[in-house]
Amino acid sequence: MSDASRTDRGTASGILGRVFSRDHRVIGLQYFFLSLTAALVGIALSALMRFHLVWPGASLPFFGAIKPEQYLAMLTMHGTLMIFFVLTTAPQGAFGNYFLPLQIGAREMAFPRLNMLSFWFTLLAFLVLLSAFFVSGGAPISGWTHYPPLSAVPSAGPGQGTGMDLWIASIGLFCFASVLGSINFIVTVLDRRAPGMTMMRLPLTVWAWFITAILSLLAFTVLHAAILLLFLDRHAGTSFFVPEGVVVNGSVLQHSGGSPLLWQHLFWFFGHPEVYIAILPGMGLTSHLLSTFARKPVFGYRAMVYAMMAIGALGFMVWGHHMFVSGMNPFAAFAFSVMTMVIGVPSAIKTFNWLGTLWRGSIRLTVPMMFAIGFVSVFVTGGLSGPILAQPALDMYLHDTYFVVAHFHLIMGVAAVLGIFAGTYFWFPKMFGRQMNSTLGYLHFWITFVGAYAIFLPMHFLGMAGHPRRYSQLTDVHYLQALVPLQRFITLAAFVTIAGQAIFLVNLFWSMRRGQVAETNPWEATTLEWGEPTDSLTVARGAYEFNVPGAKAEFLPQREGQDAS
Amino acid sequence: MARFPRSDEIESPGRIDHGGSGIPRYGGGDGDGDSGDAYPDYYQKLRRYRLFVFLVFIAVFIFFTALSSAYIIRRGNGHLDWQTGAFVRDWQPLTLPPILLVNTLLLALSSCTLEFARRNLIRQIALAPAIAIPGIAPEKKRSAPWLTLTLILGGGFLAGQLLAWEQLRAAGVFVATNPSSSFFYILTASHALHLAGGMLALLYAASLSIFSRKLEREVVVVDVTSWYWHFMGLLWIYIFLLLRFAQ
């Protein structure tokens, strides 16, 4: 049952009131559909890129042949859209906003108006970013990491003028919205928990959103400072990032003494925690779902919490591993390398605890459970290439190859996306009052899961064979000839996987209207969001009391007085 | 001058639990402070907004830490001169306009006046229940217009910063002149912008005291803004020291 019966409060009536709503559930859905739109644009871009990589000369209807600079623009926009507007927005903005207050027994976020503001700033950021496609020169081409001097010099290429400025404006707005949003999340968790909801009774999803919010608060502010300096280098004639004597289009630039490395340090100080901002909510949800559908308490609840904290804290000490080939001091590289491998410890704790949760459980292979197990699978696969890349000597060779593309897509992209899908199938009954079709759900899962492996596993081999990334056209390069069939296979796999997402879209929109009407607690879950809405509630126990020895019911809801439902 | 109660004497109500146990608190999603005349609600709101402003400190602090680390690194940057083979640093130390000292004094004073305004209001709200009892009419005490004074001093600080920029520009020191001047303008402008945000909040509080007479909300706004303002003061001193001694 959806909780539409709860009276709308704190929200003005009428259409304007519904659009500019302060209701966390409405804002959650707004974020959800925003990131769905961003994901569709991002997927379309990746389809075009995969097409171009294999058939570089081919002409597309209405589009013509893709030019190299257009390929780079697509690369940049794909990365930006997916990282900021999908992987950051969907798990935290959409599910976090909708379910964090429900799961802690709060009626609202701590600052509903601020929450609304965050969403509208994010939407504005999205529109500003998309507008970069339509200005003269098109979208920026310097990749989502925007290394100077390329990004700092408007004349450095098509898209580096207005397009790049729009990118900076968009990310500036996004940072502001994220900081406001994360403050809201932190205050809500600390201040709005229902009586009895101690920190150690919080569902792991809430812990993940909480830690993610802390990371956002610390990371996005640094990015904000960095893009401010980049903007000044572009327009005020300062020299923070542009070194002496850079020649662009035959003329020497006036800048002097800046350091491109400085940008990389600032950017990756944000950029690496950003990876955990994307993946931590997925980890929390996976823990939650494995426990719920294995009908067992989470194996090592406290260890899970501490592991997430450790991952969050260590995430701020490893940014240099993105810069091994940048000319950074090798001693610094060694330190970053060790810290990076240390992250393997809490990650392994989480993985073993997930397996421990599954071990000898009464596993119910529902659709969300399939996606949660899929999450564990790609997290391990993508994670195992981490310690390889963490070693400077190996990274020197692999850094600019498809090996890295495979690594970060599996661990950050695919894992987080599987988490988003799991959340959608799991919480759909709560969000829309109906169930999604499970046959289509299983079909969607297998196409996505197998498809993702078919796309990204071969990329490891491309990388080991020395196939560079980021280039638009390498089909005629002699030493890569043998790899062309593999690239073609990846492209075909990508097309099939992308087509499979249509099943999800159909299921999503069809089920909203026509899906089977859901019961109050269709998954027999314990957390507060699955109870009937009441005016006051007290929390009696932790979040994962399944098959507790001596208990009279198979599962014990967290809410007081709901023992035997 | 009357003795102002120490903030911890009256501010820590003691009866407010920290999420988890105690009074039932399900709910209270009050649209950022539209409702609520009841007392516990006021304390909750005060605590929530203080938490909010504390997190804003962290965000602002990290922002300026990022700029400072860029400052330190950029100061040591340079390039190899191909002719001589020497390492050339292009950072030229900047002489700060002396008016900054006056500005610092203004900002410090404004912090004091705002603290008086805050304590005054807290005292008013602590006495409010007693005043509501019929027959008890404590003497009306007129206090100095601390909020207005703060606004004037804060405005003076911002005007002084503008004057400092004017002086530098008159001396031919612009944003792009040297990294040292770039950082001077960026740090002072970012700080001024953040302080202007505090000014807006104070203006809002002043308008509340004139138009709405909702004491609770005014107290919350002034209390939170004063913490923010003190933080801005400390931040300015940090920036000033950085600019003065790390040239």
C-alpha cells in the first residue's frame, strides 16, 4: 500500500504546490525521474560512442558521421551525466529522500524547504549542462575530469569556450545543491529519529546515506573551490593551473607559473570520495536486501557500519592513485598506493559479511534480491582489479588503457546501477502502491547482468593488450587490428544490454498504472517504512530481526506493537 | 550594564533528549519553522538549526582549506629557466593595505554587539513565561539596538574591504597581476560573500523583530546567525594571518 493516505502537510495546495513540493516523498520522486532522464541521455551517448568506435566512418541518420571532437564531447558529457546526475542523484537524492525519513520514523526531513531548494538547483544544473550541447562549439571535450591546460584555455578546442563555461556553471550549481542536501541528511539522521531508534538500530541503508552525506559535504566543497579557480584561469587571466609557455594554436599563452598538478590534486580530492558517494548507498541497500531475503540478520551489523565508516575515511586519503602517471613525486605515489590497498580490508569485510548473511539463509530469489546478489558479484569483480591498479608500476602501463575503463565501470557504474535497480524493484510498492511485474524483472536482471559482464570483462583484455582509452578512432592502427573483433563484440553486447533496459522502462511505467496492487508489507520486511502510517511510533528493536531464536514470529518489525504481523 | 546570563545557564534545557529516547518526537516536520508556539518545539528548533549551522561551518571551512592549500602550493610553484637553468618562482609578496586592520577591528566589534543581541534575546525568551503570568510585570528595560549596531559594523567591514580593493587597484595590483594578488582577491571576496549571507540573515531577523513579533523565531535566527558570525570573524582572522605571514 502506498502511503497516499497520509495527509499532505506543509505543502501548499494546487499544481504549483505539487510541483514545488516540500514533501520528501515528492522530492524523492522528482530526483528519481531526473536521474532516469539523465541516465537515458547518458546511455544514448554511450550507444553513439560504441557505434563510432567500431564503425568510425559510418553515417548515422539525422546525424552524419561522428567527428572526433564530437566523440570527445560525448565522452565528457556521458561521464558528467552518469557520475553527477545518475550515480550521485539516484541513490542519495531519490531513495535517500524518500526513504530515510520513513526508515527512521521521522515525518519529514529536518529542513523541507531546503530540501526543495536542493532539488531545484540540481534540476537547474542538469538543464545548464544539457544546454552545452546546443551552444556554438558544442559540449566540452576535456573529459569529466577536465585537466588543465586543455580545460583552462577557451581556445584549446571546440566546446572549450561556452560549452566548458556551462559545464563549470552546472557543476557549481550541483555542488551547492549537494552540500545543502547533505547537511539536511546529516541533521535529519542526528535529530529526527523516532524514540527508540538508536544509531545502532538504524537500517544499514540509513547508515550508508548518512556516511555518504558526510562525504558529500567534505568533497563537493573542495570541487567548488577548484572550479572557482579554473573559472578565474579561464576568464580573469590568473595562472593557477596553466604553466609557463603553453602554446595553443600557434600562439603562446600569457599565463605563467601555474600547475596542472594542482588541479589534479584538488579534483581527485573530490573525485575519489565521489566514487564512494556513488557506491556506499548501494552497499547499504545490498546489506539490507540480502538480510531481508535470506531471512537472516545481517552478519556482523556493527562490522558493516564500521567498515562503511572506514571506507569513507580512507576514501579521502587515496586520491593520488589517480595521478601515478602525472609526474607526481614517486614517494607520494608509494604512500597513496599503500593507502589504496588498505581500502581492500574494509571492502573485504563487507564482502565476507554479505556472504555470511547469505550462508544457510532461507533465500528468496525475488527480483530485488537478484539485483543485490548481482551487486555483490560485480563489486567483487570490479574490486579485484583495484589492487592491480593501485600499484604504480602496473598502473603506469594500464592507466590510459581500457583496463581502467573496465575497472571503474564495473565497480562504480554497474554496481551502483544494480543497486539503483534493486532499490526501484524493492521500494516500488511503497512509491507507487503496486508491484512491478516479476517476469519482466527477472528478464531485465539477466540481460543487464550478463550484458554488463559481456561489455566490461573483455575490456580488461583490451587494456592488457595496450588498447588506449579516450581515442575516438583506432580501427586503422596496426597493432590494434587483432582487437577489432573484440571491440565489435563489446559494441554488440552494449546494444543488446541497452535494448534490455526498454524492458525496465515498460515495466516501470506499466506497473505504475496496471501493476498488481501491493500489500502493506509485501516483502515481509522489518523496517519502519513498511508499517501502516501512524501519528506516533516507538522503535522496539534493531532492523534485522529475522528468525530470531525464541521469537514468536518469523520476523519482528522494528516498530513497537507490531510483533505478530 | 546588566549582567547577561551565561548562555549555558538558560540555553541547555536539560529536558530535551537526543533522538532515541524520552519524549515522543515522531513528527514535527514543520516546514522549516512555520509553526510551533510550544516550548519544547522551540528548543528542538534551536538545536536543529545550531546543528545546521555547525555543518555549514564544516562546509565553509573545507572550502577555505581547499583554497589555502592551493595558496601554499601555488606560492612554491615556479619553472626552470632554460637559459640559466635556475628554478624561478613567480610569486611576488603582496603588501596588504593597512585599512585591513581597521576592518578587522570593525568585525571583532560586530561580533561583540551581535553576542549582546543574542544574549538579550535569550534572556527575553527565558523571561517570557513569567511575563505571561498576570500581575507580574517586570520593569521594562530598554537595551541598546545591538542588531542594528551589528549591521552597521558589518556593513562597515564590507565597505572597508571594498576600499582595500580600491587601494590595491589604484596601486596597479589586479586579480591577474600575480598569484599573490589573485589569492588576495579570491580569499577576501569569498569571505565577504559569506559574510554578506550573514548580513541577510540579520536583516531578516531585524525584520522579524519589527513586523512579526514572533520572538521564538527571532531568537533562533539571531542565535544561529551569531554563531555563524563569530565563525566568520575567526575565518577572517585566519585569512588575514595567511595573507600577512605567508607571502
